[in-house]
Amino acid sequence: MAISQMVGASIKRREDPRLVTGSGRYVDDISQTAVAHMHVVRSTEAHARILSIDTTRAKEADGVVAVFTGKDLKPDFGAPLPVTVCFVPDKKYPEHYPIAVDKVYYVGEPVAIVVASSRAAAEDAGERIDIRYESLPPVTDIEKAIEKDAPVLHEGLGSNLSYDTKFSAGDMEAALKEADVRIKQRLIQQRLIPIAIETRGVLADYRRFENKLTVYSSTQIPHFVKVWEAVILGIPESNVRVVAPEVGGGFGSKIRVYPEEILTALASKKLGRPVKWIEDRNENVKATHHGRSQIWDVEIAAKKDGTVLGIRPTQWLDLGAYCSQFGTFQVLGMLVAQGAYKMKAFDGRAVGVFTNRTPTDAYRGAGRPEATYLIERVMDLVARETGVDPVEVRRKNFVRAEDQPFTTLLGLTYDSGDYTVTLNKALEMVDYKGLRREQAEKRKQGKYLGIGLSTYIEICGLGPAAATQAATGVSLWGMSVVNIHFTGKATVIIGSSPHGQGHETTYAQVASDVLGIPVEDIDVVHGDTAIGPMGMDTYGSRSTALDGNAVHISAMKVQEKAKKIAAHLLEAAEGDIVYENGKAFVKGTPSKAVTIQEIAVAAFQTNRIPKGMEGGLEATTFFDPSNFVWPFGAHIAVVEVDPETGATKILRYVAVDDVGNRINPMVVDGQLHGGIAQGIGQALFEEAVYDEAGQLRTGSMVDYLVPTAADLPTFELAATVTPSPVNPLGTKGVGEAGTIASSPAVINAVVDALAPFGVKDITMPATPEKVWQLMHRNGGTGR
Ligand code: MCN
């Protein structure tokens, strides 16, 4: 591959040959001598006191090495599982240990572990454990959970309320007074199950005499896991190594330090042999955290010309049984719910509530899909109430290019963007005016076309260290090491931990551009805490804005040193050296040159470099930008609903996204494809349903409907490019953009299709049954 201009080139992902041929090495592919297998016995009750656990028969079973209960293990935990506070300083939460001791709080909570010579033996023995529970009334509804006489999950907290925090600015009462139009609407964010293709898995290997622990885990956050293995198990951090090998997707669901990561390590420590645990799908849907599960109530003040004066959203969050590590990150939605629009008042409130269900935590977008759904539904509700076209309502309220950098009512500053340009481009691609004419025609024929917009903005690239520390307690930055070898090949170590995003390709492109080393000669390594300094891992579409830029900066530092060495070798002044395409030469005399390979050799022959200079050609960067990055775009869904069956067909899906400069446009499009599909899944298909006893009723892939390619249209993608001013590559994130944008676009389209039936809202997922009911109520008039 030619070297020049790798950034911006749609080269194929180097990860894919191994992934599509089944050659990737996941946790379950890693074997070790004398490995024992762990099975986790999980609570079958949603809320109960543990009266007794009899492990006698399990211990006698064939192949069993050991059986442990919560009582056995509790003394070994030096600390509970970590919780970040994230935006809600008044948050109350219980201590959460990796295994239940006296009480269980959700179906799927670990109650005992069996370690045996095989996975089958461990599972069989697990069935021989006799657990007696005293059932307690379960709480499975957000609103009921905070009623006065609701059963309290965590008695020490006094109620099921974790936090009730206000996020307000401007005078909402004045906005309501000034308004011609006041609207109240409840919007539901149903509970979702992340469903990564690879379930979780852990292999822990504790070496007694060295007091060293190695953990292979299917995680997004090996660096965080390392810290918490050390803290919880009392092993020096320097003696803990965590490796995230190939990770088959996460979508936020592998962002926690999970009970099983601690339990395998502790079992290995106690037994002196490696212990492996691989989650099956049945466990995965209960034991890996869920997403969303929120109710949003909003009050809107608007003028009759479509100007939005203010909104008053209340976000009711179902935390599930515990405060999960990054669970309250979803409150970020409240901070960005102003969207791409100007308004005078914002009066928000976030209320976190415990229920007897699987804990919720970050799921692709974490807070931002909720915020975007809210504000994009608000725009359509205002359009509907005022009769102003949804496009015009958006135009009227947009933050303008000349307002950038724009500071929101709650004090966040957007970095750049012209939202009208992306909207115009999308409208042109979809032929909006033509579609509206077609819609009117079709309605006359009893056919129901709907057009839905979503002009989203997103906060990502977490983040500036100070801002993230203030908001979440965790200081976030990007990390890279660029190391040139003796032969002129390069190793790039990154602090991010990809699990499908293609960092090995895109970061090689970044380093290649700066150093002029072919991408094939650049190895990008990640996900092993033993190979480099601490990293801040992957979530919040942060990696490119942080670690990708850190790669650029490290490569620039290496280039600077290479120029110094070249000047010495060429006996020229340093200021006269030009570095291009892997060669350093004297300005105006390109023949007087040395290649990066020659410079690398000299760098390790320290007698050949300038006096006082250290050998080697390596640089490390901890990159702390001045702001987050703010991608944006306009998505338009065109749907048709079938009056016979209620089925929604997406006829077209047009998306114009602006993610700043793109390192690899094909990778960006791939991220958008996956993201849009996931958001459509929320809009039309997916919902985790619990019954009143707290049992998950959608516990298999038969009941929990994830969209397939056959359910999706061809995505028509285009881009505008507004470089971010806060990082040298000018990049913004893209990993969640599609998911954030697509659910409201599709629901706005479905509601638009159903407008002749008087429908103003439909809850997600907009299943055929719901659509049919709305069309056929009151004898088919819908009204
Ligand atoms: N990229 C680019 N140019 C840009 C922005 C990004 O070329 N301007 C490329 C990047 O270099 C990277 C990819 O696009 O290869 C995504 O980058 P980024 O937006 O920085 O997101 P992260 O790498 O931090 O990934 C996290 C993000 C999140 S939060 C979720 S959830 C998610 C996602 O990525 N989960 C995924 N994408 C996923 N993709 C897969 N296959 N599997 C998941 O679990």
C-alpha cells in the first residue's frame, strides 16, 4: 500500500481476515494446563432472603474441586465492586459484592460457585446445591418502587430512591407563561439487552509463590479491571495483568468490573490453579447488564410559530438491583437534552430507583440516545401541535454556525458544526418535498407513508481530564506509545481496548501518515496491561478523539527526534531538515537524505546520534484535550405501515453525519451501519420484559427480537466534514452516532405515518400489534 495520505483512505480492516475466518482468539480459545471450570449458581428469585445453602451433595459430585458460597468468600473481598457517582452527588447506593451473602436482589445474581474439572461437571454439581429462600415481595416497576409502602430492597438506604437531582437553568415558569402551546408527553425507553455476539468469559491464573494474577477477560476495560482486581483481592497492582484478547462486541455491556472477573480470580487464588468461566446465552441475558429502562416525562413550552421556549424533562431511571459501575452515566442524557437547539429554559430532574431486576448500565449511547429521543420527539410534537413542518421547527430552533462554539443552558460548550448544512443535504438526498407529495397521494389510497427526522448532536470523546473527573470521579485522557524498532518497523501501543471498532487499522493509518512507514509495517497492540502504561479503555466513542490523537502526537514526537538524528547524520542544521514520506532530507537537496529505517538503525547505535541524546526512537503521550467532541447529523427514515398487519417497513434510510475528519471513511460507515441497525432494533423490535414476579420473560433470542439484515433497508449515507478544533486530527467520534440518531428518526416516521389516525405518540418498540391497535381503535378512525 502506498504511504501518502493514509488518513482519509478507506483501506480494508486488517482485523477482518482473522475474524471472518474464525481465527480470532477469544477467551474461550485460550487454554491452560490444569485449568478448572467455574459454574455460577444464580438466584432464581427476584427478591428473597437466603435462609440456607447446603453444598454437601455438590461437593461429593464427580469432578468437583470446590464449592463456595457468598458467606465463604465475603471475608476475602477487600472492597465491594466499584461504583462511579456520575453527575448525581446525592446518590445513595448499597455496597455490592460479587456474590450474594444474605439476600438476593435479582434473578441471575450469583449465589454460589462450583469449580470442577469440566464445565459439565461444574454445572451438574450446581444442580445439587440446595438453596432455601424466604421470598420477599419483588419491586419490578419504577413508579411503584418509590411509592410510600413499596417493599425496600436495600434496607440500609431506607427507600428505593438512589438520587433525585435537578439540572435547571433559565426560567421555565416564565417560558410556560410566554408559550402559546404547552404540551405534556410521557416517553418510554424500554429495557434493552445488549446481546454482544460473544458472551462474557474469564480465565484467571493466580501464581501462589509470585503472588501474581493474570486475568483474560472479554472486557472493554482491561485497565480498570486490573485496578479493581488488585484492590478487591489485595494483590499489588504491579502483580496483576489483565488481557482483553479478541472481544466479540460489547456495546457498553462489557464496561463494568463484573462479579465473575473477581470470582474466577479468587477461586484461582484459593485453589492454586487456573479457573475459567464462560457465560452461556441464558446467563448472558440475565447476568450481563441491561440498558435504558427509563421513563421520561416532558413538559414543553413553545410559540405557535414553532419556537421552543423551554422544556421540563424528568428522567426516571430503573437502576435495577444495584448501582452498576457506570450506571448513572445515563444521566448524561439530562445534560445534553437541549440537543441542537437554542431555548430559554431547561428544567430537568433525574430520579434513580432500585428495582428487583438485572442492573442497568451503559448501552450504546448511554444517555445520549435517551436525550436525542426526547428532544427529537419534542421537535415533532411541537410541529404537530403548531402545524409547522418538522423541518421548519428544527430550522427555527437550531443553534447556528455563527453561534459556535455554543454554550448550552447547562454550561456545556459545543465545539463546532453547522446543523443546517447536514439537514439540507439529507433533505435533498431523500427528496423531502417529493416525499411529502407522495405521502398525500398515498393517504388518499389508504396507504400510510411516514417521514421521520432526527437532527442529533452528540457529546463524545470522553474527555478532558478535569471535566470528566468533576462529573464522574474518573479523570479521562488518551494514551499511546509509538516505538520504532531497529529495522524501521513500528509498534503502536494504545490505551483504548477495541472490541469490533477497527483500531488496529485506523491507528496504523494515523501513525503511517506521520512517519511515512507503510501501514503493513506498523503493529497496533492493545488490551494487555503488561505491555504499556495505563490506558483509559473504550466506551463513549472516545478512542479516536483521545487515543487516536495520542498516536498522532507520539508519532510527531518520534518524527521530531528522527529529524534531529537525520541532521546529525547528514551534517546539516536541524532547521534545514524536511521530513516527508519516511525520509528526512536537506531542504532543497532531496538527494541528501536518510530513510526512517536508516535513522532507526542509528538510533540504536548510540555513538551515531548527537551527544547527550538518549538512544531509541520512542515516544509516549498522555493526551488531555480542552473539550469533548460534538458530532452531529441529520437522519431521515421513510416508513410505510400496513393497515392489515400493523407491520412497519422502512422504505428508505438516509443519514448525513459529521464526525469531523474521518481517518477511514469505510470504517466510519461500518460503525454507522451497525449503530443505525441497533437503534432501529430499539425502535421496532427489542424489549426485555419482566413479569410481576421479577422473572425475565424474554430470556432467549427467540423472545428477544434483534433485527436481522432482512429487517433493514439499504442505508444511504453521506457526510459533511467539520473538523473538531480540540484535537490535532480534527476527529469526532462515530461509534454510537447511528444508534443515537436512528430510534427517534424511525419513531417520528411511524408517528407521522399514523397521523391520519390521530396518533401523536407510540411507545418503543413500535410492534405490529401496537401499530395495528392504534390504527383500528374506534372503528378504524384511530382517534
Ligand atoms: N473513526 C474514524 N474517523 C472518525 C471517527 C472514528 O475513522 N472521525 C474510526 C475509529 O478510528 C475507530 C472507529 O471509527 O476505528 C470508532 O471510533 P470511535 O468513534 O472513536 O469509537 P470507539 O473506538 O471509542 O468505540 C466505542 C464505540 C462505542 S461507545 C460502542 S457502544 C460501540 C462502538 O464503538 N460498540 C461496538 N462500535 C462498536 N462496534 C462493534 N463492532 N462492536 C461494538 O461492541
